[in-house]
Amino acid sequence: MELVDLFQIVFYVAVLTLLTPGLGLYMYKVFSGERTFLTPLVGWVERGGYRLTGSSSREEMTWKEYLTALLWFNFFGFLFLFLLQLMQTILPLNPQNFANVSWHSAFNTAISFMTNTNWQGYAGETTMSYLTQMAGLAVQNFVSAATGIAVFLALARGISRQSSKTLGSFWVDLNRSVVYLLLPMSFVFALVLVQQGVVQNFSPYVDVTTLEGAKQTLPMGPAASQIAIKHLGTNGGGFFNANSAHPFENPTPLTNFLQILFLLLIPAGLTYTYGKMVGSIKQGWTIYAVMAAVWVFTMIGSVASEAVSNPLLAESMSMEGKETRFGVVSSLIFSTATTLVSCGAVNAMHSSLSPLAGGIAMFNIMLGEVIFGGVGAGMYGMLIFVVLTVFLAGLMVGRTPEYLGKKIEAREMKLVMLAILAPCATILIGTAIGVSSPLGLSSLANKGPHGFSEILYAFTSATGNNGSAFAGLNANTPFYNVLLGIAMLVGRFAVLVPVLMMAGSLVQKKISPPSTGTFETDTALFGILLIAVIVIAGALTFVPALSLGPIVEHFLMLRGQSF
Amino acid sequence: MEKKQSLMQPELLMPAIKDAFIKLDPRVQMKNPVLFVTLIGAVVTSVYVIFGIGAGSKSFEVQIAFWLWFTVLFANFAEAIAEGRGKAQAASLRKSKSTTVARLIRSGTEFQVAASELKKGDIVVCSSNDLIPGDGEVVEGIASVDESAITGESAPVIRESGGDRSAVTGGTRVISDHIKIRITADPGNSFIDLMISLVEGAKRQKTPNEIALSIVLSALTIVFLLAVATLKIFADYSGDVAGQDLSQIVTVPVLIALLVCLIPTTIGGLLSAIGISGMDRLIRRNVIATSGRAVEAAGDIDVLLLDKTGTITLGNRMATEFTAVKGVEQSRLAEVAQLASLSDETAEGRSIVVLAKERFKLRAEALQPHDAVFVPFTAQTRMSGVDISILGGKMRVLRKGAGDAIKAFVKSQGGSLPADLDQKIESIAKSGGTPLVVSEGKDVLGVIALKDIVKGGIKERFGELRKMGIRTIMITGDNPLTAAAIAAEAGLDDFMAQATPESKLQRIREEQARGHLVAMTGDGTNDAPALAQADVGVAMNTGTQAAREAGNMVDLDSNPTKLIEIVEIGKQLLMTRGSLTTFSVANDVAKYFAILPALFSLLYFSKSVGVGPLAALNVMGLESPQSAILSAVIFNALIIVALIPLALKGVAYRAVGASEVLKRNLFVYGLGGLLVPFLGIKMIDALLTAIGSV
């Protein structure tokens, strides 16, 4: 690895670390209902929201009420998006006259955007009308991110409140996330993107003649507005099929830098918000440090893997599948960030990464999307692992495990293990179905371990609600659309529901005051242990599968065999 | 201290081996999901061998089956040997129970009935040499009782009606005198019944933390079950696309071997042994806990309420100093104090006599008993002393007592108070002593300092507790000044002066409301509400039946300091579970490095290199796929046996802060758990290769 590569990595981490406390503090103020500089500007939108739903900002919900509200909201979001796709021919803003989307693709896409996955079995510029993109996909980009934040807030309240029953209000949390956070930030980011050359219009596609004299159709559309939230909300669903590798979606090195930054911003900032909410900023920083450390490890690992000379090409740092605008290292920073954060936007084809770098991208998702992770979802997923770590550590110091004064007992462990177990099971079983069924195998573009990786990646990405694709797998078939749709549902709700149940159980408990006999969760020792638990849990579950995919492919590449 | 008991005593070993086989019963195994999966694996592998199913090598599969059975048997053995230690004790307890005949009093007549027929509320009578037929309360009489059957202590104890020493335990023997007892426990619920079920581990309920841990272990088992089951499908796909047939090596028995290696059999197999032996360690320290839950709670305690008397200080206050007022000789004060205390039979009084003798060689020889009229202490006068007739018909009026009482007495005699008296009284009180003022006639001579003697080594004990994060609070009836001085001297964190049973209860509730877990000891009936309210209440065996029923532990030695050991045992119990879980999971890394290359070393086999690409993962350099798999399985089985002593003894415990403990245990059991299996598997592989078993 060269010094300049290392500098790039350090630069990204430094900028992110600098921005974290400011944004974190702002979010803390927003979510606790304090006045911020945006209140005079958009406060009326928040109040209008309450009038519309007939609720109030002081409303409080138990975990059951919170979950019920969330599930109904998500269900109607799904239904609306599903129907929109099936009826786009009779609806306006369809200048290219795209046909109605097939039922299975519409099913998959509706789940995908509702669950903040943004797995795309379709190609945006040849499938979706402008109305579907804007009123359907873009809206879910906002509210699915806000849903994640809401669940995180409920859990954080469950941990910080004591002897209580309620966790806040889903409507209030949703409302505030969208009005004060996602909308304003997306608006500003979209303006920057437009300035840099991202398209934003309702024009029909443009036919041009290239310098070489070839005919080319340039897709158009309201892209910038959707791309901003695609990153900010860790959605990742591209306006165009090539996603952030497309010049109209990610035109310059500056937009590339900002796109990486914006997909990390809120997940990183929430660590600080969490610290404020539980009354100890150090708790938040410890979690941030764990996330940043794993990110740095995976970036270094990926770059090192690309640097391994491929005997077939007799070169290292291969440009295959990467954009000349960005180069290899920028692509790897993007690939690690987008997989750790459950964003799924890509600026390079992960299938073309060196086998181990592709494996790292996959393993990043397998870690449970808790290193930064999806907006809100990453934090509540991380807290699941924190509780598991606290449980092991607590036993080892000879006390009933306690996290921030809350006793971790059988009920919590049941929910924690369910939230960890369900995604693991979905990935393994889904992949097993994929590789053993002719319907699954017929979609493969490559054979051998690479083909295995394509299917494994697809189920991993869907279950982790990541949405990035390895490429090479034709997933727009009824088989994959339905199976991956189910995987996305399990990956989202089999974690989210136990988390809310756990929040409901924790909020009733008393907070025991700390003593020297209490195991501290804001130390380097805890951070290291937490990393170990996350990595070992992921490794023990997935190493057998990975060994038959990227790992064997890596050793075969060294022998001069590729797929 | 417990006596050193060798694990490998033949009288414990043989029954444990037998029990290990009896416990193969699936109904027993069902209770432990990890072992149940192992058992099924052993059965399936055996079926494959016996009926010759599959393409794998049978001589190899026989060995796998053999070791899988051993894995289950070793785990059963661990539990059986833990139970075995209690069973011998239970047998002797039972003997004392079955032979007892009760002398029941019903409407004034005495009947002979079997002890097992006694009901709550029955009145029985016991004379010397009778076994007390059941738990109860002495309602009439006083007797000395030999309680060695349950406490192991041969010196007899006094039991009497009324007061705080009225409780008797079934199975103990009356040595002298005659008492009437009201039975307080129904048959099957007596103290001895409780002890029997405890030492046998028969009614052992899983404790809350054990349940939580079992959930984690079950979930891990499911994860690995899925990982291994899907691996078969992934391997089929990989074999297909590589154009190879892997069915020789990726067989069902081999996959079962992988599964059993991965699921946490080590902690799963030792889990109940750890729980039973924790209870056993308590019993060997003569503490009976009514539930495992209480033992576990003891490890969580962060506030300890301790009675001053008996726990922190020696039972009674002792005279330590004579301080004469200005113009009075020390020896005169000592003489008068000695004379005034001669009739005082309390320990305090005796200590004054002794101190005078030690300091001034005074023996009260001048006193003729017929010349003296002793004035005993009463609550009204709050002083005692003696009136001695001397020559000339005069009287020496000698008094000692509380400051106010003597002051008033001297004034009433027309005397005056020395100017430095108050200052002397105060300085004694400030240093934690109790001042007793001595007077003769209308003169105040000086002050005797009575002090609590803090037990040796207790300060260090409290220091350890502080490091463990436990706050100690002394409870005393003394005034705040005295209490503060003693608390400081003994190194306590806090004290409660002028405590009443109500204020104790109140204090416990307050601490609990702030989120603390509170432990306390007590013996009297008035302690019962506080004992019941505390998270861990340890009743003294000498105490009343009410106290024993209110607490969740009984200390047979009636030693209040025992609470500290109980806390340690509770912590050790959790630490052992946590450490072995970490060890068990960390072991899996090495097992993957043994078994995955073994399974797939031939995948994409190329003639030019001689092995497949995944052979590169065989970092241990194990001889052959078969030997690698077998070594991992053997290691997995033997590690259970190797850790039985640790499970029974508990991991080493030292009183240091949580992060120190964690660092140490992570280093030993986490890092050790990562490294040890690499070494162990490599050695077993070398051995297997040397003897040519595979």
C-alpha cells in the first residue's frame, strides 16, 4: 500500500470524526424536541404533520403501540409502492412510456425500498417512470430511513429511561427525522450534486451522436433529488442501473467524496446522539471507535487484496470494473463503506474486485450491518451485539450482566439471539436454496466459486438490507424476486421486532448505580472485546460458506485459474 | 475451611461412571440442547457404521462414533461427579431422619408417632438423648442440643423458649434437660429435607443467569446446525462445478463431527456441574441456601449491611484505659473502679477488674464480703457499685455508670464536678469508646474507657470488598459518635447508628430503590422483616425460626463474616460459567482450521501442485483429512474431562475491580481458548499418526 492510499483512508476517517459530534448533537436536540436553528424555517411542517395524523408531540407509546404504528405505516408504504409500479402506464410523468412492472419485480422492489434495502433487480432508467421514482421510491427512501432512526430512538430510550413503560412516539420520531434531518440535508446535498453535473429534470431521454459517430441515448430524469437521499438515508438504490458508477449519478471526484461521506454521516452521528441520550458521550465515542476501527481494517484489507498480483493479468490494482474517474483506492473506500453501512450504492462492480476484496465486502454485510450500518438500523443492530458482549463479559466478572445499569436477563438474551440468529439463518438457507435449485443456478453468469459468491452475495445483501449487488447474477426472475423479497423482510423485521420488544423490557427496569464491581462499557478493553464478538460471531457462522466462495477463488487465482 | 477433597476418590468415581451411562436417557439429555444434539449425532453416526450407510471409510467412522459417545459420557460424568459429592452427605442426613420417633402431646397425653407424621403446629416433647423429630420452636424449657449432625460442630448449644435462641432443627439431639417444641414445618419441608435435596442437586432449578446462558448456547447450537447443514449443500454445488466427487470425505458422520466440534459442548457439558459444585462449595462452608437463585444473587450484591457486634467487633466492649481527673491518682481510680465492678458479672464489668489487675496489680484483697453491699445495675439508675462499711461506721460509696447518672448522683450527695471531666468524657466518646464515670462518695475520680475491639484482619476484608465494588454499612445501636469512630477504625464505608429493626428495613428499601442489591445477616425475630426484604438474607442458625424462614440462606456456624465468602462463591459461579463459555467459543477457530481444509483439501485438486487450494488453510500441518477430523473430535471430548476440576473448583477468584478480573479472564480463557486447541489438536494428530489409527 502506498502512502497516498493511506492518506486517503486517514482523510476520510478524520473528516467523518470531525463532523460526528456536531451532527450528533443536532440530532439529539431534534429528537428530544429542543429548538434548533431550523425550527423557525420548518417547524410549521412538523406541527402540520401532527394535525394531519391527529397526534401530538407529547404523545407516548408502549413498545406494542410503537411496533403496531410502525408495522401499519410500513405495510401501507409497501402497498402504495407496489400498486404504483403495477399502474404506471395509466399514471402521469412517464415520458418514455415504460410498461407496468411485473408483479414479482414490483413485489421485490416495494419490499426493498420499504426495508431500506434498495436491492434493485431492475434497471431504473429502463423500467421506472418518473412518478414511480419520485412518489414511490424516493418517498420510501425518506421514510424507511426515518423508520430505522425511530426504532433506534425507541431502544435508546428503553436503555436510558427507568421504571417506565413508554418509548416515545413513532409518529413524532418519524416526523422529526424527515422534517429536521433528512429533508433539509438532502435538499442541500442535491443542490451541490446538481452544481457538479448530476441531472435533475423531467425531460425525455436525449439521443446524441458521439464523437466516434455512434448513436447513444442519454437517460434523463429527476436524479439529483433522489441520489441525495440515496446516500443520506443509506438506501443505495440508484436512479440509474450503474448506480454511482454512472457519470450522471456521480460525475466528479468531489461528488464521489461527498457520496461516501454522506452515506456515513448519520450512522456515525447517531453514535454521538446515543451517547447524549444515555447521558455519557464516552459511551457513544466507544461505539464510534469500534465502527471506525473495523472500517479502517476492512479498507486496508481490501487495498492489500487488490495489491496482490493476479498472475493472469500479471498486474495488481487492476482497473477492471472500476471507474477511471475514481481509481482503485477510492473505489475500495466506497465498497467498504457501502457494505459496512447498509447503503448498497456502488461506484464499482463488486464482482470485479479481487476475490478477497469482494469477500471482505460480503463479510462486511455478514457482520450484521452494525459497523455504521443503516441509518438507525446500524445503531440498534450494534446495540444487540453490545448487549451480547456485555452478557459474556458480565459473567466473566462474576455479576449478573448489566448494561448502563440495566440487568441483562433471560428475556433480553432470547431477543438478542433471535435478532442475531434470524439473519444468519436466512442467508444460509437462502443461499442453499439458490445453489441447489435449477431456477437459482440458471441466473448465474459465472461458474465455479465465483458463481457461488454471486448467489451468497445476493442473499447476504438482501438479508442485511444492504442492497448492493455483486453483479453477474440475473436477479430479475420470479424465483429471486420472491426469495430475496422474503430475505429482505426477515432481515429487517426479525431484527427490528426483537429490538422493540427488548426496548420494552429494558425500559421497565431500574438502573443500578455503577461501582468498581460493574463492568465498564466505555473503555478500550470493551471496544476490543466488542470487535472480537462481532467478528467471531460473523466468522464462525460464515467461514465455511466463504471458504467455498472468495477464499478458494483467491487461492485459485494465485494458481492462475479464474472464473 | 473446606477440607481438601480429591476428585478421583474411588468411592465417588465408580458411582459417577455408572451414572454417566444412566444419564444417556434421552429424557435427561433433552434438558440440555447442546448435549442432546451431540447424543443424536452419536446415534446417527453409529447407525451409519452399523448398517454401512454412505461412502465413507468405516474404520474411520467407527472412531468418530466412539468419540462422540465419549463426549456425551464425559459431560454426564462431570455432572454425576458433582452430584456424587453431595450424595454421601445426603445419605447420612437421611439416616437421622428415618429413625426418629416423636413423642407427640395431644390434649395432655403423650403418643409415640413416626416423625414423618408430624404436622405444623403439633407439640412434641424431647428429653435427654432424644432426637428432635422436626423443625420447630422451643415453647417450654431449656436444653443443650448437639447439632453436629447438620453443622459438624461437636460442642452442644443451648436452646430455650422465648428470646432469640428458640429454633431447633429436626435430626439434632437433646443432650440434657427437657423441652417442649412446637413443630413449624410440614413433613417434606423441613430443614433436613431441604438440605438433602440441595446436596443431591435433585430439585436443582436453573438459576436466572443459567437460563440466559442456556438460551445463548442453544442459539449458538442452531447457528452451527445451520452452518453445517448448508455446508453440505454448498459442498455439493462446489463439487459439481469443479467436476469432482467429494462424497468420500464430506459424509454425514464427518459433518456431524464438525457440528459437535463447533457447538459449545465444553460449557454445555460442564454447565450443570458448575452449578451443583457452587452449591456444594457453600454447603462445605456450612451455609445452606434455599435456592440457587440466592447464591447467584450473592454475586451481584453491592451493599452489605453488617451488625457491629460479633461481625465487626468482638462480642463485647472491653475496658482499655483509666483516665483520672486532675488531682486524683490513676491507681486510686483503678482501685475504686475494680471494687465497683466486682459484682458486675457482665463482660464489661469483668474487663474492668482484669484491666485494674493488669495495670496496677490490684486484686481487691481488702474487701471483706460481709462488709460490702453490692448495688446492681438497673435501667433506672444506670449505674452499679458497692457500699463498703469501714472502721468508724462510715461507708465508702463507690459507683460507676453513665456520665449523666453519676453526675446527678454526685450532685445529690452535695459534691461538685471536676472542671476537666466533660472534656475527658468527650474525648473518649469521640474516639469510639464508651465512657464510664467512677465516683467515690461526692467525688468524681475519673473515667473508664470501654471500647469495642475490632476483629483482627477485618479492615483488610472490607478493603477487598471495596475493590469488588461492594459498599459495607455497619449497623449498631450505638450513638452516632461512637459508631463513626468504629466504622472508621474498621474501614467501613458507612454506618447506621441507633438502628432499630424498622430503620434497618427502611434503609434496605432505600438502597434497593436506588438500584442496589443488598445483603444482610441477622438472627433475632425482629430481624425477620429486614432479612426477607434483603436480596440476600443470611440467618444465623442460632437464631429464631422466624429469622431462619425469612432469610434465603442459613449459616450453620452462625458466623456473620461468612457473608463475604458467600459473595465470593456467587461471583465465582458466574465467572466460571462466563470463562468456560468464552473458552468454548474461542476453541472453534482452531477447529475450523482443522476441519475445513480436511473437508476441502481436494477441491479443485491440481496434479501439478498435489493438493487443492484450500489445503493452504491447513496451518497446523495435520497429517491427513481423517486424522485432522478425528483429532478435533478427540480434543473436543477430552477437553471436557480436562476441565472438570476447574468446573468443580471454580475459576480462581481475587478481590480486584471488574476490569482487572475481565482482563485476566479474557487473557486466560479467551486467548488461551484460541491457542490451546491448535496445540492440542496438533499433538493428538501426531499421536494418532504415530499409532497408525487413521
